[in-house]
Amino acid sequence: MKDLIEFIVKALVDDPSEVNITEITGDKITLYELRVSKADIGKVIGKRGRTASAIRTIINAVSTKQGKRAELEIIE
């Protein structure tokens, strides 16, 4: 899952070397914290949060298929 998020986000940003994803595994949920450079944060969020919402939808679909639950947090 982490690789999927990294692949999607690196395709969106100008500086892929600044993409950092931290995976925090809990009992029922896995939380992914995404950090990108300040200049690229708008590209990841998108207009009215549509890009971020689309990424979250993909993550939810994949995690549900695996029988798990996952969330994505975009941290500035």
C-alpha cells in the first residue's frame, strides 16, 4: 500500500525526492502520513481537495479488498 501511495504522489509532484510516507499500524487501522515539499502540497491536495479525495478513494478500495482499513493524512 505504501508503494502505491508513493507511486501516485511522485507522479504528481515536481520534486519526488521530497516525498516521505510514514506507516503507522494499529489494531484495526493503518495510518499513512504523507509529507511533501511546501511547493508541492497544493498539487497533492488539488482544487477543493479533489486530488486528495481521489487518492483516499483508491486507498480505501485497495485496503477494503485486502480486508483492512487505511487512512491517509497529508501533513504540511
